[in-house]
Amino acid sequence: MCTYATVNAVVDGSAKGPGGRWFHVTDATVYFDHPVHAMAEHTLNIDLADPSRGPSSRVGVELTAASARELVDAINAALASAPAELTR
């Protein structure tokens, strides 16, 4: 069963793409659906991209639901451990 629920966010950061090349990312797309590569029935899929640079400026991640929740917890813990003035 597919949810077709897609969430988009404007982001500002960098990602390492094909060939180890770093590039600026401006867009994040998050959705829960069938994976392309991961060995799971459904995954949380995260695409980080700079659409202005074409399809080669994209990094995709497919995580199981449990792994995605662990990642959310790890991100929140890392942000909470930094001084507030650095995370504004």
C-alpha cells in the first residue's frame, strides 16, 4: 500500500554525490513508499538535491521506519548537545 504522502522542505547545506563530489543542496523531499534499492517492503525515502544543477546533483537515502526514527532521535540529540546560539 502506498501513501503517496510527500513532504518538501527548503534546505541549505551540502551533500556528497557521485564520484565523491560535494555540491550545494537546496531541496529535500521526504516520502514513505516502496524503495528502489533497499531490501524492505517500504522505506522512508529522503532526496537531497539542487534542481538547478540537474539530476546528477541529487543524493537519495532509503531507510526502514525504525532506522528513520533512530536518525530523527540522533539528529535531535546532536542539536540539543550544541549551544543554542549555534543552532538558530
